[in-house]
Amino acid sequence: MNDARILLVDDDVALLEALPQAILLRMERVQIDTSETATDALERITEVDYDAIVTDIKMPVMDGLALLEEIGKVRPGTPTLLITGHGEHDLAVRALRGGAYDFVAKPIDRDYFIASLERAIGMRRLDREVERQRLALERHASVLEHVDDGVFLVDDAGVIQHWNPAAAAVTGLTPSAVLGQRADDVLPDWRAVCPTIPITSVPGPGSTGARTLPFVIEGREVWLSISGVAFEDGVVYAFRNLTEERALDELKGEFVATVSHELRTPLAAIYGSAQTLLRDDIEIGEDKRQRLLQVIAQESERLSRVASDILLANRIDSGRLQLETRPLDAARLAEDVVEQMRSCFAERDDVTLELIATEPASFVAADEDKLRQVLINLVDNAVKYSPDGGAVEVRVEPNLTSLRVSVSDGGLGIPHGEQQRIFGKFYRVDPQLSRGVGGTGLGLYICRELVRRMDGRLTVSSKEGEGSTFVVELPLAAAPAAEPDAPVVQHA
């Protein structure tokens, strides 16, 4: 025992002189304080956290049992030994029931007394160490509550013992739902995935590389970069959610594949036509020359559209797109778009474009060029995704607070499960071009974002094989005055 501090309380001065000497003869490095009264002892106990307290039961004013009760209030963790007279078994029983660590009968068996005192001091020190570790764990847990990475602890029995808020946020599983549960019950793939997770026994930067693995949690696929640190009672796992990063990587791959195709096809046509025109060994008639030049012009325009779509999508994502919003007649704009698209698809005699406007003048607050672009894209898609021909209908319908411009076709249609995906980047209904429909897959994404920035919304209803209807809904606006104000520039 080292540096133990003991308080002896007894109104017998002779005992207070003899007992410390007996303790010091048998125990090393012990500091002993003495008090002749319980009142003085309480003052000392309030100031000093003793390793053990020894007190006589029978004392004037406040006896040992009353002092024991007060010690329980002030220092509940301090072991207290009570000294009783010979034959005072009832008092001894009351002392033990009152929380005494042990009792020693007079005349004192010094060997027994020292052994009991050493056990009491050892227990107190053990209690202090447990408390120190508990506070350290609480501090560490408090830190884990505020880290961005998900952290959870799995003990040797495979039971989850800790689950921090970041783990709950990433997985959607609350601590109450997982604590005390087996990891393989909470995480369905855990039994297969766990052996592949890198585990180290030495925590610290660079101690082990995390591995990115898929988990299916409540029907969702989540990709987690996870690693673990082993300790004597289990493993602490730390992870971060890389689902979005992985989706972004896949999106980049789709972008490269899509743009490569969209660039390669027109470039091949332009290159082939130009090489043919440059040949001196063949006679090229005027009609064929014009067709080759037309191919070069058309495919160059296609390249320009691809580049424009990519640049516009980038401006939208970066917030650098500016809209010039002013009151405009949506019915008139729809009429212009339909006439323009009729000219563009003049060769498609199997397709008819129809305009239905219930009111001649219906005004909305919008950017005219951007709304025109949206309607052209929707009509263009309606025609392209009607490879077997049919009617494409553009309908303009105002109601009390908004205006609806719908574009309907009877073409390929969109599977129900994909009707929300079509507004994402690079999505195409016919990705394999099995029906001859190409494109970057940016058109509907751009349309949705432009309509959103005009305080409207773009929706779709469709049935596979029976066609689709896209609806642009914008807030109504008052008709402009004779001299309209300058346009309001919005930074989207």
C-alpha cells in the first residue's frame, strides 16, 4: 500500500495513540489523521477524501452509527470500519446494515484489523480507478458524439455497445434500435462483410487503410469506408458515408461514356464527309457535294448542342446562371415553338404537332429564352420518342393561380420505376439507342432546373408503350403595361 490516508475517530485518547502505532508497524507509507469527536471527524471528511475511516461506535454527542450515516451522505464511496465492544453483536449488525465495510470487536485483534483495513483501502483505490476509467470513457464518448465519422463498438460476443449520432445519421438506425443487439441482426450483411474489414490493434493515422464496402440498410444500399481498431473486449469501428461519392464516380463514368458517344458519332460523320470532299481521285457531283456539306453542317450543329448542354448544366450547378424574368404571353410563346418545331420536323410526315390554347393570352413571369428552350426540348423529345409517328399535343391551360403547359405524345413511354430518374443527369430512356434515339441525357435535367428557377415545376406522367405527358406549371402574372419595366435579373 502506498500513500494511503486513514482517519481514526475515537473518544478514547489512549486508543488514538496506540492504534496508529500498530498500523504504522504493519503498513508502509500510511498517513493517519485522528479525531476525538464525530463533529471534528465530519469536518475533516468534508475536506479530505480518505482511503478508509475507522470509528468507534460508542461516542458522546454523535455515536459511530450516526457518523456512518453522515459519511454515507458526504463520502458514500469511503469504506468505514466500526469498532464495537465485546458482545455488542446487535450494534455490529446495525453497522453492517447501515453500510459499514466491516466491524472489529474489542479487544482488537490487530492482525485481523490490519488485514481488514488493507482490504478496505484496496477496494477504495479500485473504486477510484473504476471511476477514473468511467469518466475517461464518458469524455471519449462525448468526443465521439461530436465527430463526423460514424463510430460503433462491437464486443467479443458480437453485440453493439456504442453507436454515436453520426452512425445514426448515416444509417438511419437510432441508438435505441441497435444498442444491445447483435451486429449481424442489425446489419444484414455484417457476417459476410465483417471479415473483410481492415482491423488494427494500434490506433492512429495510417495504422490501417479503410475499405469501401456496400451495406444494405432498411432496403437502401449504402457504401461505407470502414476500418476498425481491436481492443481486449471487442472492436471499435469507424466509417464514413461514401455513397454520394460513389454515385458521383458512376455519374462521371456515364458522362464520359455518353459524351464520348455523342461526340464520336458527329465527328466521324464530319470527318468522313470532309475526307470525301477532299479526294481528287473521284468525281463528286453537285448534288452529292451539297449532301456532304449538309451532313457537315448538321453534325456541327449537333456538336454545338452537346457543348451547349454541358456548359449550361455546369452554369446551373455552379449557380452562375442568370435569368431575365418579365411578364410574357405563354400561349404566344407556345405557338411560336410549335411553328418552329413543325419546320424542324417537316420531313416527319408521320408526326403531327397540335396546339391547344384555352385562352388567347396567358401571362407568366419567366425568362422568355429559357422557357422557349424548355418547350423546344420537350417537343423535340416527344417527336424523337415517337419513332412510329403519331400526334404530339401542346396544351396551354391557365387556372386560378398558375399556368400549365403540357406536351403529350403517344410514343415509347417511360417505365413507372424510372419516371423520377429521367430528370437526373445523363439519363436516357433508350440508353442503348435501340430505337435510334440519342442525346446527352442532360435535356430534362436542364429543363427541370430552369423551370425551378422560374418558381415553377416540371412533372411527368407516362405509361410504357403508350406515351408520356410532361407538364410545366408556372405562376400566373399580370399582363405587362404599355411600357414594361426593365427585366428583373435573377441569379440562379
